Amino acid sequence: MPNPAEEILEDETITEGLPDDEAGILLGWLISLAEEIEGEDPAYLTQLKRLGRQLARISGLWGVPVGDLIDLVELAWEEPGETQARPPRPMKA
């Protein structure tokens, strides 16, 4: 069985429609998360790939940079009351 990072790299549908630089950002983030869940339930990897496809779709439809979408997902994943390691970046129109 391939490791989670390889599975993400082999699934070309994850970055469909994204320019190369945006696809690289998304893949890098997904791979780092996949490495954290290696050995966990395979359903996590399926959900991670689905999340990647949705971020690519939203980015393509609305022109939102992938990095900004990743920041929003990470913000939503933070525990209530958790201190931020970095200050929030201002939103761009």
C-alpha cells in the first residue's frame, strides 16, 4: 500500500483547474497533513483528498488564493481559546 503522500500526489483530480503555483501550495499542505495521519484510519486520507478537491474547486470558481483558503481551514480547526502562532493576515478583496 502506498503511503498517504504518494496517494495524494497520484490523484490528479485534487488539483484540477489550478495553476501550477496554487497546485503546489495545496499539494504541499495536503502532504504535510497526510504525513501526520500516516497509520491512521484510511477514511482520514479519503476525507483529506476530498477537502483538497473542494479547496481547488472553490479557488477556481471564486478566484480565492489557495493559501487563503488553507488559512481559513486551519482557523476553523483551532481549538477554542488556542493562541495563534502567527497573527492573522488581513483579508484581501
